[in-house]
Amino acid sequence: MMIKNICCIGAGYVGGPTMAVIAQKCPHIKVTVVDLNEKRISAWNDKDVNNIPIYEPGLSNVVAEARGRNLFFSTEVDKAIDEADMIFISVNTPTKTYGVGKGMAADLKYIELCARQIARVSKTDKIVVEKSTLPVRTAQAIKDILEHTGNGVNFQILSNPEFLAEGTAIEDLFAPDRVLIGGDVTLEGQKAIQALVDIYANWVPKDRILTTNVWSSELSKLTANAFLAQRVSSINALSELCEKTGADVNEVARAIGMDSRIGSKFLKSSVGFGGSCFQKDILNLVYIAKSYGLNEVADYWEQVIIMNDHQKRRFAKNIIKTLYNTVSGKKIAFLGWAFKKDTNDTRESAAIYVADDLLSEQATIAVFDPKVEEDQIQFDLNYLETRSEEANNKGVQVASSAYDACKNAHAIAVLTEWDEFKTYDWQKIYDNMLKPAFVFDGRNILDKQALEKIGFVYQGIGSR
Ligand code: NAD
Ligand code: UDX
């Protein structure tokens, strides 16, 4: 089966970049990305390709090449579904904030809405692809809805989880470690799998395209994120022991990472992992394990989150303790707000939680992030509902440069590992700060010796 027309529901951090790359690599396929969010769609269609809603290195070039040729962004969801042979569902699947499974389970209401809409609109056979990260066995629920509310057309459901990381999405999509496609073992299922394999084969080597049954594919995505996050929590757990013993976590990470059985990636100790995926997906895994009565399995993975929460809190506590046990009325400059460098995404960023703790101690915070806008920062804090919006507004200023943020500050906290932070004129920053001038480097990116030479009191993570 040759796919000619793709629709993707959800124009977010996954739907936008993945579809832009499919369109660029497959000029013979028409790709329409739809979303209910009109503002987001009009930003994707902005004449100036630098105004697309997601900052991701290399993305605007890909969009510039394909948009208007075979890549389209639209709010006409029904029309795009109707025309498509293959529909990707790439909507958000956040942690539930209500009812059974609140704070743990994935909220599948957007997925179900998509399934019902696809069933209602489709007049021809379709392949429906789960691109969103979903609990294992969701494909069964989608299948039930499609089969019971549809117009008698045939649907095949595939699981094709996305492994891109933000900040390197285009690199990851151009040269993925693997593409995973799960489908039914029936002949029809295998044909659907092949149709999707054929799309990726336009640029991905065949031996990197892995096919499995649907359940393995769904569960592999949660597992991959759990393993990655576990590595970060493992090294972060050791960072605290390093601080007590005089070992240096960077040296420990290097020493263990050279063991090829362990590997060197994802061993960077930090103020704690953030992002929209790790916490959500582990909580989801924990919830699924509990729902099958597998309490030891659930507790094992939950510890990854407990450790991460501890790491964020410990960072804030250390700032307070070091600043003579009070930050009340003190100005703390935050370098970075995004959950990692090279993205404007702030979801679950450690910066939010550290700021929240410091605000509760009556600090004032001045934030500079090269890509995050002021509204987003206020939104993130207000979302926690710890204090009134006025109080958040009063407590947090957003600076237009790092130098402004650090002016007259008592301390600097590095929350994101943006490269530009390393190249600043640190002497100039020091001269404009209150003394003693403290730096808390939550990413271990600055040059400790150089900073100490200038006169800073420097503290990284996981070393003395
Ligand atoms: P996102 O919130 O950026 O985008 C989702 C979009 O879907 C939103 O724009 C929303 O308006 C739209 N939407 C929701 N319901 C809709 C509906 N019924 N019709 C039309 N549009 C609708 O989310 P994201 O970060 O792109 O994540 C999407 C999925 O991909 C999630 O399941 C996530 O776990 C998974 N994922 C994310 C990443 C990542 O790095 N962000 C990586 C891999 C997988
Ligand atoms: C993650 C997965 O890597 C990706 O495969 C999946 O598709 C989505 O979730 P993402 O959250 O975008 O991607 O970024 P990632 O690079 O994994 O970083 C997540 C968080 O962990 C960031 O806050 C990052 O700073 C932190 N991290 C990562 C560390 O603190 N130390 C590390 O060594 C690696």
C-alpha cells in the first residue's frame, strides 16, 4: 500500500518536527498537521519562518523547504482526516489531574476524542498511528472506539512511539538510533506496518527500523524513558554522597562511563531532570504496575521520581543554607529557565521548583533565559498555585540580559546548560554583584577555578 496523504493530529513539540521531517524527506507525500489551537497553527504558518512556535535547531530550515510544497498546517481537522490514508495521533497525554489515577495515570481524554473524531469522519479505510506516548494496551481502546462508532470502514492501528529529544529533535529525526513500529500480527496488520516502514525507509536505513507487536512497542517507549531518567537519578543520588566524601561526581561519571557495559551518556549530574516526558511516563509506568498489583515493580520505578524531587529541593535548600540561612529580600539571579538547553520548552523544568522554594523564603528572583518568554515563566509559577499571581509577579522579574539579571544580585543559580553562559564576561558580572558573590552551578558548566580566581564563591553539584 502506497501512502499518499498523511494527517497528523497535534502540532506540538512532536507532531510539528516529525511531520516537517517526513514531508521534507518524502516530497511525494502530502502531510497536513492539524490542531485545535488556532494560535499555534497560525504561528506554524507565519510568513517569517523564524516565528514558528517551537524553537529547535534546524527546524525552521526544514519547515521553510517543505511548507506550502507538501507540508501544511491547518485547523480543519475533519477535512484532513477525511483526505488521509494514514493518520498520526500526536496529541498531549499529560498526567491526570483529577479522579481515579490523579497525579499518576496518563490522561487519555485527548486520545479518545481523536479516535471518536476519526471514526465519525472516515469514509475510507485508514491506518491510525499512535505517535503519542501511551500506556500499554491503549491500542485496544482505540480499536474498540473506531470499530464501534465508525462508518464500517477498516482501521489498522499501529504504535510508532517517538524517541526524539528536544533541543536535538531534527538531528534525532534525521538519524534515529531506531524507529519502532508495532502492529497486529494479522496479514492486514503486517501490510499496515509495511506501509509505515516504507515511509521511514526514504531516509532511515532498513536495519534501524524495528517492527514488533503493538504491546511491545507501546511498553518500549515507557521503558526507554524510565531507563534514561533512572540513569540521571542514579548519578544524582551519588552526587550527594560525593559532596559529603570529597569524591567528584564528574570524575566518578567518567570513570564508570568508560565501562562499555555502562556507557557514558546520560550520566551528567544536574539540579534534576525536567521536561514533559520523564516524570509523566514513569508515573504512568508506576500506575500501570500498581493496577496489575505489582507493588515492588511500582515502588522500584517510583524511587526515580522521589530522587529527582529530592535533588531539586536540595539545590534550593543549599542556596538558602549557604546564604547564611536566609534569602528573604535577597536577589537571586537565575540563568536559564528551560528544562534543558536549545529549547524554549519549560515543562517540568527544575527551575520552576527551585524558584518556588526560594519565593516561599521571600527571595526575589531575576530570570534570564535566551529563549523563554516572560509570560511563560509567570504561567509556570502560577500553575503551581503556591501563592497568588500578584505575589509571583512581584517576586520574579524577567531580565533581557544575563548581565541585567545578575546586577546587584546576592547569588547566581545556573538552571539550564545554555552554551552562552560559559562565554560571558564573568569579571563584569562579579563587579556588579553584592559580595560575597555566590554561584550555584546546577549544571556543572562553569569553570570553577576561573570563577574562584575572580572572587566568586562557587558551588557545583556533586563536588566540594
Ligand atoms: P504538545 O502539548 O506540545 O502538543 C500536543 C498538541 O495536540 C497541542 O497543540 C494540542 O492543542 C493538540 N491537541 C490536543 N487534542 C487535540 C484534538 N482533539 N484535536 C486536535 N489537536 C489536539 O505535546 P508534545 O510534547 O508534542 O507531546 C505529544 C505526545 O508525544 C505526548 O504523548 C508525549 O508524551 C509524546 N512525546 C513527546 C516528546 C517530547 O519531547 N515533547 C517526545 C516523545 C514523545
Ligand atoms: C526525553 C528522551 O531523551 C527522549 O528520547 C524522549 O523521546 C522524550 O524524553 P527530552 O525530555 O526532550 O527527551 O530531553 P532529555 O535530553 O532526555 O533530557 C531530559 C532531562 O534530563 C533534562 O532536564 C536534562 O537536562 C536532564 N538530563 C539529561 C540530566 O540532568 N543529565 C543527563 O545526563 C541527561
